[in-house]
Amino acid sequence: MSTVQVSLDTSADPPVTCNPHKTSVNRGNQTIDWVPAQNQTFSFTSLTFAGSPSCFSTPTVTNSQISVTDDDQAAGDYAYTIVVTRNGVPYSSTASRITGGGGGDPSIKNN
């Protein structure tokens, strides 16, 4: 199992960040859980992968966690967008503008 800690800073761009930014998983079935980082208050809303790759199960979304199973049959990097909600306002891990040093979307790296 791999765990990604999610943080929300409404003054940042993007407001939602993931640690680690790039999560590496080994070949075979693995569960990946997204959980709030320490002292974070929000509800999880959604998780979507770019291109809808078939190696990931449909995300299980609760207020306090998102989980997927990754069958990791082939190596690759899979970018994703995660959305959380605080006080009825949704916030995303996608930046609203392109910056010079931006690290791109968070991703899962299948080894």
C-alpha cells in the first residue's frame, strides 16, 4: 500500500498539493490511499486520471480518504487531478496558470 498526503492552501496555485508529488509503486496489485496531511480540514471530492488508464480501479471516495487499486501491468507515469472541498468550495490540484518552475500535475509512476 502507498499513502499520499494531501494539503490545501487556498492562497496557493494550485491550492491542492500531494506528498509525494510523484508516487512510485511496484509491479502487481497495490492500493493507493490519499489522506489529509496533518492539521488539514477538507472533504475529498474526486480523483481523475488523465486519459482514463485501465490499470486503476474506480476511485472509492469518502470525506476522509480516496482509494484506488493499481494493477501495474506496465511501466508508465499517470498524471491525476484531485479535488477537495472546504466550506462548499471545490479546490483542485491543477494550477490555474502556467508558472516557470511548475512541477506539473501529481502522478503515479508504475515501475
